[in-house]
Amino acid sequence: MFEESDLQFKPNWPLLILVAVALLAIACCVWLYFNRPTTTLTQTRYQTLTVEKPVEKLVKVPVIVKVPIMVYSKRALAEALPAGALPPELAPSEAAAGTAALTSGVELEGGGLIANPAPTHIEAIANARVPASDNGTSVITILDTQTGEATIVARELPAPWFALENKGQLGLWYGYNQHLLPAVQADAQWSFLRVKEVHLGLRLQGNTDSGLYAGAGLLYKW
């Protein structure tokens, strides 16, 4: 006869935790897919950004400026920055049809392009390179009403207490093991949730010395 101790279920807690993390990762993938950001920065074109939520409900007040506003020449901007990166409203008004500086137009039956003239009332008053940040950046453009000069100030946002993310990396490594024998390692890592600077993710790793490894864990970044 079987003893009662033989029939008792002994859960494999490490395996159950790994399965729970995998299910959580799948749920985060689904949420991220259906809640993708409406504005995504690209390397090819400048994008119009949205106002921060604490500021979007504030009402602007009119200020009369008695000095000329200092602006960048649209032609100089088009020459200094990558071709086609500027939005259509900043395209040089004197540019010829079909040039790389223009990004919109009316297509003709013969395949030509008549460029839409850029509006003369829209100007570029400031430019800056914002340092990379995983937490996001808050930006304000400041205008000196006595000189007409504009500057951009920025600050890094604090790390969120809880946020979903979609960050991954692939790696291929060559080195030596503890026996001074050559070994090759390939790994893939994906993080999908963060609490402040601690990130939760999955990791898949293959090594010519130790074989295959798959697991979940926490990663602290600084």
C-alpha cells in the first residue's frame, strides 16, 4: 500500500515561478501591442511632441514682443540637418520642386512633383540635442522677450515606480572558461517590467561549454 506521504503533491516552486513570469511577460506583450505610443521618434523625420499632462490644461497668456524674434534660416537648416528630416512647414520656400528639402507636394500625371510652398509664418527658433534617457525627458523652450533669442532647457524625468517596457538585446561572446579553453556564448535578453531602476525580464543563453540556459530574473541598471 502507498503511504500518505507518497501521495502528497510537492510543487516545484522555481519552475512555477518561471512559468508565472513567462505568463506575465505574455500579458505585458499583449498590453504593449494594443497600447503603442501614438508618437514615436525616428531617425528620419522630426516629430511634433505632445504637451505633458500636468501642463496641457494650463492656459497660455499673450505677450507682446517689441523686438524681432531671432530665427534660423530655413535654407541653412535644410543644409545643416539630414535631407528630408525637417517637416514640410520648415522647408525653404525658395527651394525648387523635387529637392530633398521638401517632403510634400502635388504629384503630376507625368511623374513630376510640384512642391507645396512652406508657410511663411512658421519659423524655427531653437535647436538642441537631448541626451538619451530611459526615464524620458521634459523640455521647455524659453524666449527672451528683450533680445528675441530662444533657448531650450531640459530635465530627466524620475524613474517610474511601476512601468511596462519593451527592451531587448542580443549578444555574441568569445572567451575562455576556467580551464583556459576557448568558449563561445550567445544570449538574448528581454525586459518587460520595471520598478524604479530594477527591471524584470527573461534570458536565453547558449554556451559551447555549459550548454543551454533559460531563466527569468531581475536586473539593476545605473
